[in-house]
Amino acid sequence: MLGVSEAEVLSWTTAALSGGYASDTVGGSGTFRVAGTAKVHDQCVSWSVILKTLGHRDGVGSEDPQAWNYWKREISVHQSGLLVDLPGQLSAPRCFGVVGRLDEVYWIWLEDVGDGSNEWSISDYGRAARHLGQFNGAYLAGRPVPEYAWLTRGRVKSWLIDAQPIIENLNQFLRGAKRPHWLTEPQIKRLLAIWARRETLLQALDRLPRTLCHHDAFRRNLFAQQERTVAIDWQILGTGAIGEEMVPLVGITLQFMNMAPAKLQALEETVLDGYVAGLRDAGWQGDERLARFGYAASAALFIGVATVGCWPSVAHESRYKLAEKAIGHPIADIIANFGALQDHFLDLGDKALAMIGTI
């Protein structure tokens, strides 16, 4: 980390970092910043490093290497060296080491890339989208897609499966909910109509060009550094359809309330334009409608439909406090925000279905 062969640690402290669901989806005891001072060549220098802990717990994470929440994936990602030489202007924090401890607990020591607390403009999102497009585009333009058994196959299909018990009994489920929900009667009808045609959309997504995707590249996992974008939390790394990578950057960024719903249209247009530019930077010269369809279909199924599967997280006190902690807003505001986004992502479903015969 310090670029020297010897250093004497003089002091160190730890501080827990918050703002995500990692410990509750794949296990571990959290993520920490470890910082202090060290003596190097008779000088006192400051240092800091990020420690991410992952560990198997009953009922948390999956043992299936292809499941979106496979508990050991990020460990395998860093051990593989896959993130050392990413294409384009996307990069990952340097990994200083992965240490296996007792009882299936792992400590991942990572470069500290800052707290990412600065506000992003719409153009900042467009730049990040371009860098993600360069990353995806390199694999579309000929760079071999890795074939590790632990890579995901995306999030859309698995989240639809997780949401199925709720969606198939949606009206009954919502009537029995103890808290208000964000869905109106017209939205419920539209959601169920897209649900009924989900296989049509999924089959169309399967026909699109496939690439390597981060799959969780939303605002809180991205850091702007000069001419690069640094992405953290590679837990869901895997293959995906062209355009699918942009769904978290737009949809989850909005769900986590890092941008107001009123800016959704401008954000989406800027992100998609930036993404296509990044694909072109990488040498992909295909029809950009494929990328726009991949985004629309994936966003509709994931944000517009499968998000209803998150309802237990906000409907019951045992879970909604976790949402409040992760998103950083009261549950009433989170519900209202979801409601403000719903129509747009259902509209994308209608748009994607209309595009199928034209691509």
C-alpha cells in the first residue's frame, strides 16, 4: 500500500462503514476503514485501507455459485485477478490480499478510494456510463468473456423468481399488508400484464449480445477519480445482455434516493447516450437499438416488476428498519419514492414489448 518494503505501524483505528445490504445478503460482519500512521524511512506517514469481511451464515447468501447472492463470489473475484486489468476507463480498487480465517470467514483488504460523498451532476453519471460502456464494449468487440463457474448470469431472472410468490398473489398480499404500499390499482394491472409476458421479454434478452457486467454499478458503488471511474462491490459480477448494465446506474440510484425522480428522464437519456458512446469507444459497431432495448426490457422486469418482491423489506418492522439504514431515509419517504418511479419503469416494459419486432 505504501510502496515500500518495510514500514512500522505506529497507530491504527477502525470505523465501520454503512450504506448497503452486503452483510444481510451474502454474510460477513461488515466493511470497515482501518486508518493510522506508520514510520517509513524515519518519517511518519498516514495510511488507510478498506477491510471487507465476508462469511457464511445460516439463512444468508446462497451456496449456488451462479446465484446472484452467492456468498463467496467477491472472494473469488479478487483471488482470480480479473479486476487487475479492466478495459477502458473503468477500474477497481487494488486488492492487497484475501485472507481466509476460521469458520469460513474471509477478510478482503482493499485500496481506500475515498468516501464518495460528493454530489454528482447528470453529466457525471453520463461519464460513468461511458466508462461502463467501454468495459462492456471490450467484451462485445472481441475480448474473451471469462468462463468462471462463479460468475452470475445477471439479476433480472433471479429477482423475478424471488418475487414470484408475491406477484402471483399480489392483490391478496397487498390487502394483508400492515403498512401502506406504493402501487395504485392501475399500476397493479399494468405490472401483472408485463408479468404475464415476462417470458417474451426474457427470451428477447437472451438473444442479445452478451458481455461481462458489474451488475451493481449504481451511484454508491462508483467513485469519480480524474479521468476514471472506480467501481467497488463486485459481488454480482457476471455475464449480461447489452444494455443491462445501465439498469442499476439509473434504477437503483433512484431507488436509493441519490437523485430525485423529477430528474429521471434527463438521467436516463444522458446515461444511455454515454453508454452507447462507450460501446463505440471500445470498438463495438452494432445497432445501438440493441443496447436501448436491453436496458428497457431489463429495467422494466427488474425495477418495474421484480421490485415488488422487496415489499417484505418495507412492510414489516423487522425488515423496514434495514431499508431505512441502507437508504438513509424514513420508510414513508422510501415508499413515496418507489411510487414516483413506478409508472416510468412500467412504461419501459410497454416500450420494450413494442420494440421486439423491430430489432
